[in-house]
Amino acid sequence: MQIDSSLWAEHLKLPIFSLIGSIADEAQQPCYVIGGYVRDIFLNRPSKDIDIVTLGSGIDLATALTKRLGKGAYLSVFKNFGTAQVKYKNLEIEFVGARKESYNRNSRKPVVENGTLADDQNRRDFTINALAICLNKKHFGELIDPFGGLTDLENKIIRTPLDPDITFSDDPLRMMRAIRFATQLGFRIEDGTLEAITRNAERINIISKERIIDELNKIMKSVKPSTGYLLLNKCNLLKLIFPELNALKGIETKGGKGHKDNFFHTLQVLDNVAASSDNIWLRWAALLHDIAKPVTKRYDEKLGWTFHNHNFIGEKMIPSIFRKMKLPLNEKMKYVQKLVGLHMRPIVLAEETVTDSAVRRLLFDAGDDIEDLMLLCEADITSKNREKVIRFRDNFQLVRIKLKEIEEKDRIRNMQPPISGEEIMEIFNLPPCREVGTIKSAIKDAILDGVIPNEREAAYRFMLDYANSQNIPVIKPLQT
């Protein structure tokens, strides 16, 4: 990796930096842009979040900057933390006074004292995040890199500035951050740093679920999220933060028959989906699609290894996993549930003769998520048998064509039966009861099975015939 020093100079031409520098000079405060923004300059990554550290009051500098910028600048002060944020146009600028930190073993909340720039850089998580550039006029643009962070950027290395055991024991979230940065940036975690994560893995138990899931979601959004999960596994963190996924690991053999390693299969499916979609919840569905295989695994002497109903059991497991991991318990969870529950259906269609009835039912059950479901199922083809993969993909194309034809002809997606429950109650003078649901379901099934078209008149006639067969008298016939 070749660092382009011209990027550094170009970024510093932004008027905001010289303005901050001049305000700091007036206050006689040394001032630096530090951390992720500096790192991303050298990586040529876009960043709108600027961290400023000063020897003195960060709040005073932020207040002065807001006044100088005038209209369109918004100041937020956090006195308890000694920080302030200025929002201006598309920038978010965070100000803090340089500080040093010490930790109690049972908490990741540090005891904070005023410090020097060196103290502030010492407390940073990784060398690539400890880079600082001076904004004061006398030393404007001078890079302060005490730990070789620039070299680590060039060599694509994640490494802690100080003893990694102390760094990770003090704040165990940094272990997750190391893996997240390695995944996002395509970097390698330095051997000593990686070994320290493994030694300190149990310390992750003092970190809140909210913090952990924030890092996991950033891993999920990466170009190749499997990298993060492989590192979590290697460092013994996976079994602590995601035991259900950890349970997928391993191959068991009986009678000379072994099943595939469902952990590595799942990660391949996740990467396949990530290559086609940025939808993080579709990626979560990929990660969880086989989550029930460990609890449904059985060995049959004739059939070999089976995982019967793992899709339905997996669907039922999703709410408890989401609740425990502090993922949202809303329509996002229901979307993941739906895809996990349905993910075997298109595969079965691809293996067998595709009937109109089966396609109608798939369209009805999947609704607007049918395209995402098909993408997940195609990603689920991970066989090493190239001919099998080609055959499945060809069959999926036939399923897609059938889906389009049926949708255009029968308008099944998100279908509402042509006759409502309220109308059924009025026609047969029924209160809300099981018979109303039975009649409504019979109409729906008749449409999905192709017995009648998705039209009111046909549905009405079918309803009367069905009611007659069930000895349900018509009290008030309606006009069709």
C-alpha cells in the first residue's frame, strides 16, 4: 500500500482547519486534528467526522468556533465529559481537551485527568488512530506519529500503541474494534495484538450488548463480513458473544457419513449475499438462515444426516436471539424471521417440477420480499460440485420466470382475498368466529391453487358453493 502524501496537504486546505488553528492561536492553546479523520486522509476514505484535541478547554474552542462560523453552525456541549460538538454544513467536529486515563478492572469507564498530547495519543486504541496533525500556525500540517502509525497504514497492520494486554484489559471493547477495523479495511491484526485478544477474551463480558452489537453491525456492513466472524472465532470471542453461531461449527461423522461444516457454509452464504446487496437485514438473514441446524441435527441410517424443519425452528429462534443481542424487535426482526422461515421453499421448487400452485403460495407468503428471498436462496448454493451449482442456478432462473409470469397473470403478491371477513359475516349473519376464518381461508386457498381466478365474482360463487357444502345458510345474498 502506497501512502499518497498529497492527500494530506489537500485536506488541510479546507478553510475549517486554518480557522480552528487561528482560534487556538488566539487562545494560546496547542491544537491538533487526531484519530480516525487523519487515518482516513491517508487511506483516501471519505469522512465527515473530525476529532480535535487541544491542550486546554475543548469546550471553549468549540464555542469560539461556533461564534466565528455564525449562521448554520450548531453547538452541543457535554460538560460531564469535557467535550463539545460543532455541526456545520456536512461536518461534525468534536472538541476535547487532551487527557490521560486510568481504569478500574470491573469497568471500562476511565478515571480522566488533564494531560499532554503524548498522554492523549497513549490512550488511543491503535497506532493508526493515534496520528495527529498540528493546526497551530507555527507548526501547521506537522504530523505527530509517535508509534509508527503511518508505517502500519502502509503495511496494513492493526497494532496497539502500548502493551496490548493493558489496552484490551482496560477497555475490552477495543478487541471488537480491532476485529472490526481489520474487516472494514482489509488489514491484518499484528500477531502480539491478536494473541492478547485471545488472552483477554473473557473481559468482553463487562461490555454492554449495545456496544457489542454496534461493532457487529459494522462488521456486517463490510465488503467481506466473514473476515470478522473468522477472527472472532480465532480469538475465542465468538462463543462468548454469539453462542448460537458458534454451535454451527464442526463436522460429525457416523457410518462413514459426515455433514458439511455449517459454520463455514453460513459465512460463505453471508459473503455471497454481501456481494449482491447492501441490505444489512438480508445479511443478518443469511447469517441466521441455518441457525437451528445444531438443534435439529439427526442421523438416520438410510438418509444420513438430516436437519428437518430447521427453517421453521430457526424462525422461532430469531426473536430470542434479537432480544438477547439488543437487535431491533420490530419489522426488521420480522423480515429476518420471514426469510429464515421461507428459505427452503425456492430451493424445493428448484429441485422439483415447478407448479403454478406452489409458485402462487410462495408469492403470497413472501410478498414484497420475494426478490430478497430468491437472492438469499441463490447465495445458499455453496456446493463444491460445479455441475450441481450450475444446475441449481439454471433451475432458479426457471423459478424466477415462473414467478414473474404468475405475478403478472394472477396478481398474487400481497393479495387480499376479494371478499373480506366483514362481508362474510354479513352474508351469513355470523358473529366473529372460526367459521368466518374457515370460509376466508377456503377462498384464499382456491385462488392460490388455481381453482378460481383472483376475481370477486368467481370468489363469490365459490364461497356460496363452499358454504353450501358445509351447511352454512346464506342469510343475505349480495349483488356480485
